[in-house]
Amino acid sequence: MNFIIKLFMGLHVALYRLTGGRMGGSMGGMRVLILTTVGRKTGKTHVNPVAYFERDGGYLIVASNGGKDSHPGWYFNLKANPDITVQVMDKQLPVHAEIVSGEKRAEFWKYVVQSAPNFGDYEKNTKREIPLVFLSQFK
């Protein structure tokens, strides 16, 4: 099963890049960006399609991991190496990742759940607080 998921993700990323996001730029009614991180243990580059929300001049992403009880690997990579690159449609952008907490997280979480209720269901069904990550562009 893991092989099939990796194959699907690889095809999604390839299609997104090939078409500048015209194909693969949305999934399940949500916009998708390509997140490029550096592995905290391996130093290797990893790419993941991730749903995003435009907010406060940046991009808000949700480390939901499909509602599993563990954070996705890319979240740990971002914590270790927060200066990364994303592709939003046909634009490659250097960004800085910041884990959102406190009142700001509560405000952003409300926005996320109003925009995509499935994220609220994920958090209700897991033992963890699902992290929100804000990606701000380098000026």
C-alpha cells in the first residue's frame, strides 16, 4: 500500500510541475502547492503536494497526515529546516515556515475548518492537536 501512495504522490508532483499546476493544482476542492523540504536525518530533498490556504500574505498549510495520530514527516523536516521552497501553480517561491500556536492558531484553525470541514473531523478523531504551519515569502 505504501508503494501505491508514493507512486500516486510522485505522479501528482510530476503532473503539477509539468503543467504549472493546471493539473494537480487542486484536489478535493482545495488548492494544492508543492512543498520541498530537506530531510532532517538524511539531508535529502523531499516533495509533497499539500493543500493550502492563502492568508495574511502567505500560505497556511495543515499537518493533518490524513487524520492519523502522528504528524507527517514533512512537518518534522520543516521544524528542523524552516527555510524551504514551494511551488504555487507555476511559481517557485522561497519561504520561511513557522509553526502557528496560541491565539493565532485558534483564529487560523477556525478559518481552516470553515473552509474545509474535513480538517475539523480529523482533529476530533485523533489524539493530537493538528499543527498549522504558516509559510511567509522572503522579501
